[in-house]
Amino acid sequence: MTEEEFRADLLAAVASRAEVEACGSREAFTLEMLERLSESGEVPDAECCTETLTGQRGRKLEVDAWANDEADGSLHLFVALWDGGANYPPSITLTDARDQGFNRALGVFDQSRDGWLTDNIEESRPLWALARHIRSAPLPTALRVHVLTDRPISERLREIPGNQTREHVRVTFQIWDVTRLKRIHDARSVRDDLVVDFSHLAGGGLPVLPASMGSDEYDGYLAVIPGEVLAEIYIRHGSRLLEGNVRTFLGRSGKVNKGIAATIATDPAKFFAYNNGIAATASEVATVRRGDGSIVLTSATDLQIVNGAQTTASLAAAARVRTLVGGTVFVPMKLSVVTPTVASDLIPLISRFANSQNGVRPSDFFANHPFHRHIEKISRRLLAPAVAGSQVQTHWYYERARGQYLNDQVGLTAGKRNQFLLMNPRRQVITKTDLAKVECSFNLEPDIACKGAEKSFIQFAERVTKDWLDERKRTLYGDDWYRAAIARVVLFRATEALVSKAPWYEGGYRAQIVAYATARLAALAVAQTDGGRLDFLRVWTAQAAGDVLEKQLLLVAEAMMTVLRSPPQAGQNVSEWAKQQACRRAALETDVPVLPGLDRFFIGRTDVRAAERDQREAEQITEGLAAVEEVIALGAEAWRAVRSFARDKKLASFDDGRALDIASAIPRSIPTDSQAKRLLVVLQRCKDAGLEIRDHRASAFQDVI
């Protein structure tokens, strides 16, 4: 796919978002870019705050979004330079980025710090909340200013020199253009443009010891990295240096290890002895062999720390307060160089095993959970009812991995691509983070939904991971659950559009209003039915909220706006108030008017239980058939190998042995549903013990187990 084609797809995604969410093109572009960058791990979850104004002394001020990075304590400001034209636009220059982006965002920071913005704009504006936060919060460890643009930049513009604010806060600059966004898409799991240079170190690089051999997909190195070098890398790149699961863990902990800090300050010579060091991955490294035969590392591309985030952050904190003395602290490092072709599979495993001694929960690795493949399969199979006179039924496309929707179109002829888009319209694409946010809202957790995609994803992950271990609960995640989930997405998106057009909506905090409105509607349904819920299958059938639900949602949304704009502390940031359980309690306890006819969209507790019972039975049948299909697909020869291995290792019970005998005689004998499920468990047990099944279809078993 060319950059022009990629940009055209980006514009189509922006147009679809603008239509679905009833917002302007610039806001839709900002949201689309932030979502893609956040999911790829380049930036933290951000909050939209599109503002353009003239500040003190006629200075132009502009900002489109902002974010606090919990992992490194930095503040991110984003400005969108949106062209939107159908023709491929001219390249963006550094002068354009500075004059129209960087300098305007810096003006927002400066005039927030000196109090001009909070003194001269209305408190109801989201920019006032941002300005108050910048003025009242402690100085960030760094200010990271980003320009988001649909224009390309020259390949020569690889790095932009940093700066400092008046109060000596370090400032870094990034331009996220079509070229870089496409590289992120093409690389999928590999980070973009994070190249760490070690060539300036004494001796021309970082001395390393090779620690692997015989693999085309993996290289390993051991090294001892000076503490001040690691601290400088982290200060420069921030949480982009941290692998996603580790960044989440560090953000939740929120504390710098006091023991590490004390060792750095009072006994740095023993740091190497006390500390376990760090584990890191990279997609590529450059090394040089010196005359004495030793090897030095001169650069590492896409460097990510998968274990040792606390150590790294502690060193950076010590460097900022000047308690880290150069040449006194050294950190052991294990570096795994993983090719992009296997990065998506190998890096999560490296991260999981490297962090196995820490309190990182299994749900933190939920991105690779079989739930996603299960829901993906349902989404490709189920057709939504045709609506508005259309003769075409369509799919709601579940995008299990970022870029999957676009990748499925690569190589198609124009006719086939049009057919694909007709069956899978862009407005019906759902990402896993979209789903998590909607599910949190309807699960009466709007405060979690307001904490952003990452926190919503973690909360949703914990619930599904727990349910997945319980066979009765796992079977509820079938066709009807997916239909109901889509109905919840329909209601959520309808609320976004309704709020945007509402006469009482003054701009800003739409995301918070929508999360709370949908949660309050769900709570209303529970209260009105004594434990029942909304009739989501009715919404699925209509593929729309309908007049009654839309009017009810508007009433609820207006009430939620009042709650959100009335925090208990005067001047409290609305977005921060929305993240608190106290806000959730106040919202869910707020009385809202109930329209006549709303009861038609409710189902009682008895009907809910009956529907769940039917769903469990249907899903058990589906699971059983799928298990039999997988067992047959593997073939008798493979099952004879499994039987032999299981007997030798004593991994099979008597009943397991009977099922293995039947599978070893396929196709003369066929296992039952329960036997097939048992066989897949035995297969996994044997694979965990070292059995290798060479048939390429064996990997498909992971989706069933």
C-alpha cells in the first residue's frame, strides 16, 4: 500500500468517525490519530481539548489534546495540522510545525503557568481545566509537544532538537505524519523511530557479550550499562521506552522505590550487587567488533524495557535531583533482539516471563487472550439485520489487532475491495479498546471508562479473564453476547451523536457525559425491572436506538452533565472528578425522568436468566462441534504420537487414554464432544511437557483450549 492509499484510508476513517460521533473533521482526526498512537504505545491516553485563541500580548495559542503520563511524570500537548484535502498535500516543514504547532502549544503551557489563561477564559471551557492543572500541579518531569498531521514530512527530518521552558522543564518535540503512521501500521508490533545511540560512550559504544546462537529470529546480549546513561535515555524518551504491560504496571504502582533511591544516594557502589537489573528488547542493533575482539553496541532500534521499569524511573528521578553521580552506578542488562516477523508473538512472552516475579496480573497480558479470536470469529460469521430498506446484510467487524481491517483489503482488486467495504462498512469497525470502554460504561463503571482506553481495557480484561476460567461463564460469550455487545456500541455511539447536537451542550467533556449517560441508563433498567436489564437484542434487530431510547438518553445525558459540572470542590477539574468513585455514586443515585413507553425496552430478571441458560446450551454445542473438528483435522497419526508421549510421561488418565485410542483410529472412530474437549486438554498438557506437533494445523488448537 502506498502512502497516498494509506492517507486515503486515514481520511475515510476520519470521515466515518466524524459521522458516527457527530463531531468536526479536525476533532475526528485528532481522536483517530491519538487512538492509533496510543494503541501502538507511542503516547499515553489523551483527552481532547480543541482550542484556538489569542493570548497575552497577541500570542497565538492552540491545543487539541493533552495527557499526563503516569509512567514518567511528563505532560503531553498535541496540536493537529489537518489538511483533509483529497489531493496528496505538500510536505510539512519544520518551520510549519514550529509556527503552527509547537510554539502555539508552548504558549498554552507558558500562559497557563503564569495564570493568564485561568484569569481570562470561562471556567466552563475544557482549556480552563487544563490551564488550572498546569498552573496548580507540580512541574512535569518533561513537556512533550506533538504535532499530528495528515501531511508527509521529509525523510531527512528525523530528529528535532529539544528545548527548555522558562522554569527549566525539558521540552521534546515530535511530528506524527502519514509517513510515520504508515510505518507503525506496517511494523505492527514494532515501535517507530525510537533509535537509541550508544556511539558517544567511551570506547565507541556499550560493551556487550553475545548470549545466543543458532537462531535467525533472536539474538541475545548481556551488558552493564552506566546508570547515568540509562537515566538520560529515559529522560529523553519517557514512557515510549517502556513495553506496554510494564508501563501499565508502573503507572498503577505510582511510587519510586525508596530503597533504590536510597542506594543511589548513599551507597551507589553496591547498586550493582543489590539490583536485579533490566531486561530489554529491540528490533535491530548495530555492533562493532574492536581490535581486541570485544564487541560494542553502537545503537538499538525500537528499544523497550520489559522488566526493570522501577529501576529505570528511579535512576531518572535521581538524575533530575542530581543525586546520581556519573560513573558510580552500574546496571546489569539483558537485551533480546527480536525480528519484526516474530515480535508480536515473542515480546509478550518475554515480558510475561521477565515479570513473573512481580505483581503483574494475567489480565495485563489480555491482548493475546483467546477471547479476542473467539469474538473475531463470531464477528466474521454473524450478519447484522439489514436496515433502512437496504437489501445487504453487513458485519460488525471486530478488529482484534490494530490495522487488521486495512490489512484485510491489501491485495484485493477494486471490485473485491468494494465488496469487502460493502459487507464490512467502516462505521461498523470496533476495536478491542472501543469494546472495553463501552462494556465498562454499561457495567456501571463510568469512572473507569473516563480513565481512558488503557484503564478500561485492564478492567474489562480482569472481568473476562476471570469469567474465562469458569466454563459456565465462558459459554455466555457466544452469539447472543456479541449481538448484545454490538447493541451497547450502537447505544453508546448514538449518545455521542445526540450529545454533540444537544442545545444544552457547550462543548468539552463529551466523552465523560456519554460514559455516564449510558451507565445511568443501564442502572435505570436494572432498577425498573428489579434486576433485569435493557433489551439489547431489540436494539440489535433495529440496529438503532430508536426514538424512545434517544429521547431518554438525551434526558439522562443532560442530568449527567449537571453532575459532572458540579464537583464537590470548587474549581475541581471535571475530567478528574469524572474518574472518581464519588462521582459515579452521585451520578447513579441522581434521579432522572422516565419516559412513557421505555418499559418496552426492558426485560425482567427471569427472562435474563432464561436467555443466559439458552446461550450456555447453544455455546456448549458450538464448542463441542469445534473441538471435534479440531481433533479430526489433526489426524490419527498425530494423535498416535500424542498417545505415545502421554503414556511415556504419565500425563493421561484412564479416561484420557480411552479418548486417545479413539482419536488414534480416526476416521474409523470419531470422538464425542466431551472426548474431543478432553483430547485438546491432553494435547496442551503434552505440548507444555515438550511434545512438538509438526502439523501446521496444531496452532489452531490454541483458540479452542
